[in-house]
Amino acid sequence: MDRHREPVITTVCAAMGLLFALLGIHVPWGTTVSEPPLLLTLAFLVAILTVHLLRRRRPLTTLAVGVLIALAEALTTGGSGLGMLIVVSDLAYAAALYSRSRVMDVAAFACTALAVVSVGVFAVIWFTDDVEAVTRLGRGVVLGSLIIVPVILASSIWYGRMVRYPRLEAERQRERADTIAQAAAALRQDAVTRERLELSRELHDVIAGHLSAIAMQSAAALERRDGTDPVALRRSLALVRTSSLDALADMRTMIDVLRGDQSADDLAQAPDRLTAESVRRAVEVARANGLEVEVRAPDDAALAEVPAQTSIVGLRTLVEGLTNTAKHAPGASVRVEVSLPPGALSVTLSNPLPTATASSVLAGSGGVGLVGLAERARLVGGDLIAGPDGPDWRTALTVPTRVPPSTAAVALAGGAS
């Protein structure tokens, strides 16, 4: 019930109490039946109605204080007004409805037991042959203390509990719905984060290699602008154009994947698989960038047996390794070995370290490409190691050729560009 309706309920109780007081309806607790002074009855009624205003915020406290006020009226006037009993019953109902304490559960059973015992005692006394015992005890005492009070309290508390339980269940359902909504929001946020991470890897893998080649070849072309070597100049410009077209094609493919225009079958047939032709193109670009590349790789028949997701990771590692070497060790000799040990694909690149130390080589690169490649390798159950190995810088990828289905879909979605 809305909090703003509490004063309305108190006003209704006040009106009923005033009406019963004016009508002189009074429940005596003793043998002497006499109407108490009206002002005294109204004073006790005002006191308990003041407490009644706090029935929702302090349900147990208001019930305890209300019972004490009712007892004070009973001891002072020898009975209770009907309005007082109505307010006490409403306080018991409010305590059962709003209190989270188990005290009211105990009170409900206690009042019920007391009511049953009271009815039994009343029946024994009423039907006894000793009429003087009934007269001596007094009908007011029997009717009031043995039956009315426990019955009123028990019925009010049980009714309040019956109303409370559906509300508690509804509250639990709301909390459960909120928890589910929060979990769904967290999952959505996690999905967005993973998608952003995947996009960053894709942008780096798809574009960075081409842009690096364009930058290096355009720099070489600028150095030859005097025309002293027109053949080399033409070759550099041709590579710039080829890299630009490849970047556009890869970007278009990536956009198609993001728009959902490609299916899983299309991804499996992605052009950036590790094949003899793709290895040749990567080596050709590296040599055009000034590297001396020595490559050993299986033929297409053997590489065709490698799953698409594993093949994609292998080619990305090869391209990224050659690009990093061209940037950080220009003119170096690179040894590339692609092999298929039992149940795995291995791609290894090694080149002599430049004059700078290994730490300065690492500092000269943001490391984003290697981090992305390591993440891709982990997605398909593989491992990527990149770092100094004696006098050389070595990048080694080992990926199983049998990828669990749960990781295969993830790797395919992340590997196509």
C-alpha cells in the first residue's frame, strides 16, 4: 500500500473509534459493567491513533506501544472501547504485513494457541454445574480476556501474513528479474568489449600491414624521385598500388562480415588462408621492403589440410612478423619456416637483432600486433612466443590443427577480414 494512504487509514480508524465512543459501545473486562467517561476514552483513542500513524515505518514498535495503551485503558476504565480494539487489530495486521522479523510468525502461532485454549477454558466454565464459579469469575472476564483478545490478534496477524507472502514472492520475482537484467547487461557489455577488441585486432591485421608496406614503398619512391632508377621507382609505385588495392579489398570483406553479408561457409573460404600463393605474396612484399627472405614451406596439398581458423592465424603471424622486421630491422635477413609437425601448424620467423638492444626494439613498437596475434593463437588453443633468442629475434607460432568446435567458431569470426 502506498505510504501516502497511511493517514487516510488512521483517519478512518479515528472516525470509527469516535462513533463507537459516542454510541457508548464498550467491552468490559470485569464483573462490573459501567460506561467509562467519554473524555477518558477519547484520550486513550487519540494516544493510540497518534502511534497508528507510524504503523508502516515502525510496525513492531507501534504494535507494542498500542498494546500497552490498550492495557492502560483496560486497567483505568475496566474495559476497552470497540474503537480501541479495532485500532489494535489493525496494528497487529500492519506488524504482520510490514515487519520482516520472524517475531510475528511466533506471535501468530502463540495467539492461535491461546485462542484455542481460551475457547476450551470458556467451554469448561460455561458448561460446568458449578453456577457460582461462573458468577464468581464474571462473564466480562471470561468473554474479554479468554476469547476476544487472542482471537482478534490471531486473526489479524494471520491475515497480515497471508497478504504479505504473495507480496514477498512478487518482490523476490522483481529482484530476480533485476538480477537477470543486470546479468544480461553485463553480458551485453562483455560482448561489446570483446567485439571492440576483435575489431581492433582486425583493423590492425587487415590494414596495418598494407599501410606499413605503402609507407615504406612511398618513402623509397620519394628517395628515387630524381629518376636515377626508374625500374625500382616503378616497382615501388606498383607495390604501393597493390597494397592499396589489397587494403581496400580486405576492408570491404571486413565490412561485409560486420554487416552479416557473409556466412560461416564464406568465412571458411576466406582468401587470407595460409597457402603457397599467400606465402609467396607476403615474401614478395617483404623483399620489396628491403628484406632478404629465405622461406621453407609445405606445398598447397599439405596446407589445404589445415583448418581455416588455424590457417588464418598462421598467415597473420607470417605477415605481421615480416612487417615488424621491415620496420625495426630494415634490410635484415629473415628465415621463415612453415611446417606441419604431427597435429599442429608451426610458423617461425627469425632475424638478427639490429644494433639496438632487444628492449629498445620492443620499445619502438606499440606491440599491438603481437598482442593480437597471441590472443588469436589462444583462441584456437595455440601459443605465440616472440622475443630475443640469442643474437636473433624469434617469432614462433604453434597451433593445433584440430581445434575444438567451441573455439573454432570464435576463431573464424575473428579471423576473417
